[in-house]
Amino acid sequence: MSLGRRTLGFSWPVLVALAALAAPRVVLHDLHVVEEGSVAAVLLAVVPSICWVAAVLWRRPPRPFLTVVVIGAIYGVLLAVGHQVLWNQAFDGVAPSLGEVDPRAQEGILRVAAVFSSLVTGVLVGVVTGAVAAALSRLLPPRSHSVCER
């Protein structure tokens, strides 16, 4: 049994797949398909977190909070990559400006800030969602196992 499965309750590919549930929001937002504040944007932001909690309640890993924080961190990496790949489309070809800063340095500074922001966002989503998952794991009885699963 791998360290990830033993500690987090899921294999690494499953953790990445759970994090990837949140990736469509990045793409659709950066391509201006879904506008911020719309019902679709809210669903794209909330449904993946609900799936993370449901997966933890179903599998009952030994450390539900840590499991979801790791999923959130992986999501942060996917978020950072998505924003970098879709950088020009997100800004319609006109990147933001830092005023008097050397134009050659501006894009690098802004891209590094976007990566940092994405990683922090992913971890914070994981922390909040992980707290919910951990609380529910304590409050709800473990799921019963059917004869087929034994």
C-alpha cells in the first residue's frame, strides 16, 4: 500500500482526478465562457468541493482534513498551470499593467504573482473544504459495508 493511500485514503491518481474536477472552472472563466457571479460560475466553484467532501465521507480516510488539503493543493497547481496557459486569452491579449515598472519585467512579475495566488487559493479551498469534511466525518456514522465489499 502506497504512502498516499495509507495516509490520505486515496491513490495519487485519484487525488489528482478529484482536484481536476475543479479545473473546468479555470478554463471556462479564463476563456470568458462563464462570467463571475453567474449561477454556472457558482456551481463550477462549489460542486467540486462537494464532491471532495462526498469522496472523503465515502472512503473515510484516516486524516480527512489532510486529504482534502492535499486535493486543494493539487487543484492550486492545476489552477496555476491553467492561468499560465490561458494568460493571453484571459486578458484578451492586453495584460494588466504595473504602471512605471519596466514593461519587460511586468509580465514576469504578474505571472509569478498569479502562480502564487493560485497555489494559495487552492490550499485555502482545501483548508475550508477539509474542515467541513473533517467535521462531517466526526458527526456522521461510518457508512455500512455491504456483503459484496467485505
